[in-house]
Amino acid sequence: TQLLEQSPQFLSIQEGENLTVYCNSSSVFSSLQWYRQEPGEGPVLLVTVVTGGEVKKLKRLTFQFGDARKDSSLHITAAQPGDTGLYLCAGATGANNLFFGTGTRLTVIP
Amino acid sequence: SQTIHQWPATLVQPVGSPLSLECTVEGTSNPNLYWYRQAAGRGLQLLFYSVGIGQISSEVPQNLSASRPQDRQFILSSKKLLLSDSGFYLCAWSFGLNTEAFFGQGTRLTVV
């Protein structure tokens, strides 16, 4: 079983602030995905990064894949209440499985 | 378009009773299928995945089993539930490695 540790576990910030969520592992992944989950629903994909060092931007969200493809970060600029949710990273190995991180619960206070 | 159906949405079962959760996918062929369990507000633990009919890989030794009797059907079972089996169970499918996973709505299982 691959272990992906996310930090922080919980994050509560004011609207307009910036934040970064980290996803770390000792394993190498062929790709890494970020999902957001609302209560009582399944996770929904935000982005997939495949190349070591890759940076992708999705409006106010910036995703980076570590050079060694073992870690990733999600940076949100000027957070809004609509960003509230559970953020999950997920790493894919060469065996068609997909392992999820421990999750970061983000609350953005208006 | 592809859709995934998972049922039931909620389930309350006594300790020692059997379990059967079903997941079906429509609009695609030969998908990768996954069963995950999620503790409250935490990440997803991969329980089983399948790359084809009758092919099941187990990630964690446990009280549960999975079967794939048809290409687009994935079933999670238990012969005797334990209290520790309570949780939020999610079924998902993907086209394969490095592709997006699409999730069902989940089943909230409470073992009492």
C-alpha cells in the first residue's frame, strides 16, 4: 500500500488569504491527481500532473508535481468560500491502482 | 456519456450480518473499477481494484471481498460485518493508468 501524507490536515482561513497544501510520499508515481470532495459525495478531479516539475494552473489554483515525482503541492490564491471542501491528492503507480492521500479539510471564512 | 451507479446510499446493518454493495457503470467498456473506504473527513483507503472480469486485486487484508461478475459490475461483500466495517464506501471507475477516476455517490454503512 502506498502512503501519501497530506498537510495540513485541517486549515481554516479568512476569505482573500493564500494557502498551500502539501502531498508527500516516499514512493514514485507515474502521475498525481488532485480532487475536491463535498460532504456526502464522491471526489471530483481538479487536475492531473504527469511530468516531474510540472506546474499547472486552474484559475486561482496552482498545482506542482515534484521533480522526483514523489510529492505535489496545491496553492490557492485569494481563497473564496466556494473553495471550502476536502482536498485529496491521489497517486497512480504502474499497476493500474490509484492511492489517495490523507486529505486536507479547508474552510474559508467569509 | 458514462455514468456510475452505486447503491444503496445508506445502510444500517447489525454486527455479524452479511453485506452486498453493488456498483455498475454505463457507457464504457472494460473500465478499471475500484472500491474505496473513507473515514469521516479523511482520505480514501483503496480496498480493491479490478482491471477485468474476474480479476480482483486486494490492497488491504480485511473482512471484505470483491467480485466482478460482469464487465461493468463490481460488488463489495462481507459474510459477517464487524463494527469496524462502518464507513463511507465509494466505487469508482477509470479508463486506466493516469486517467481520471469517476466516483459514485457513495454508501454510508453503519454497523450496529
